[in-house]
Amino acid sequence: MSRDLADRLSRAAAALAKADGLLVTSGAGMGIDSGLPDFRGPGGFWSVYPALGRARIAFESIANPAAFESNPRLAWGFYGHRLDLYRRTEPHAGFGLLLDMAKAMPQGIRAFTSNVDGQFQKARYSPDTVCEIHGSIHHLQCTEDCGQHIWSAGDFHPDIDRDQCRLVGDLPHCPHCGALARPNILMFGDWGWLDRRTTAQYQRLQQWLRTVENLVCIEIGAGTNISTVRHFSENCGGRLIRINPAEPEVPDATTDISLPLGGLDGITRLQQAFKKA
């Protein structure tokens, strides 16, 4: 380990030792160490979904409410595969290490994530402590906006032809009006996303932030392409520790701490330094 990295970890550990609350913010990089795919760039996306690559269908086109209108079986082939993948994926050890670091903090821990995978809840974070700012694939809504309903996807078990990226089983339907259902996720070009569930989560998080006097924010794997998480991390009012191997830059190097590391590696090193602080 370089002396510079050791110094950064020491400074981060000292900040954590003084904190009374820990905010964890995360983007797509948080899931890579759990084995979840990285969709950055057409090559990465199409390697996971070769049928979409053969058809030259970009991520922005399939992750779009228009896809449910034009080709619902293809749209649900993509989202159904992701739903099944996230259900089968076990969160990496870093989730638990973050919980461990917050154990002694009077105000505990909260999570703010742009990921829709439900990994924080699967890692035994209380649902009341997680804010999923782009929604959750584990919840559904009606494509027809029949009554502002959001319901669990727990009863939906998609049967997917992975070679063709198509749903071959029954399409999910709204239990209230019978129209096609879609994930309760903020997609590209999405004016129909129902944000009521996420708004309630966000309000709970804001109430918690007002109770914390010495906040530390650990951000993991949040890039600049979709900057929702980075913007929140930089404006939450706490000391920022940014873990990111590709875009580790921080707004103010005198107060913020940059760790140019992968998610699990960065969390592990930080937890080890914290235990010694």
C-alpha cells in the first residue's frame, strides 16, 4: 500500500471515529463485487444481453417505458432476467462491513442508492433505512396509471428465453384494471413513473439527516454519467469519503477523501483502518 493511500485511509478512519451517523450512498459499482454486470457502454451491456446486441438495441432504448408499448415481451425479457438475477445474487461482504462500522454510532446508518436491485435489504438493512432514488425492480406499477398503485413483484416469477431476451411465460398485469404491469423504476424518457414509494423513503432520510450532528458519507461506485448519487453525496452536509476506481475525484481534497479503489476492496481497507483508529 502506498503511503498516500495509507494516509487517506487513516484520515477517513479518524472521521468515522468521530461520526454519530453514517450515510452510505451507492451507484452501479456497488454491485460489481457481488457479481452483478456492469452496463457501462454498449459493449458491456450487449455482452450480458447478446440478443439485444444483435438487434442493436441500446440500454437506453430497452430501459424505457416505450419498450413496454412496442414490444412488451422483449421489455419483460430484459427486466424479468434482471429481476431473477437480483433475486439470486447474494450481497458481497462489504454491505455487512458498513453495518459493522455504524454499530456504535448513536444515529446509526442509512443508505441512498440509485440501484434498483434491492441488495441493501437483502443484506439485512432495515427497509426503513434505505432510499432507492430510482425505484425498485421488486415492485410493480400499472402501465396505464389506473390509480397510482404500487405493489410487490413477489408473486411474479418470469420465465425467460435468455437467448432471445424474451418473456415466454405470462405477462404481469395490474390487479386493479388488468392492464400490463411494468417495474416501478425510473426509466429513460419516463413520465409515468410512480414516485410515491421513493418520495416516502426520501422524506424519511431527510428527517434522519436532521438528527445527525457529525455525519460521514461513504460513497461507493457512483459515476458521473448519471450523477444523482454523486450530487446527493456532495450536498448531504457530511464529510465525504468517495470509493471509486475510475472517477475518484472529490470536490474539496482538503476535507473530502478520495479512495481510488473498487467497492469491496475500499470498504474492507476502510473497515480495517477504522478498527485500528
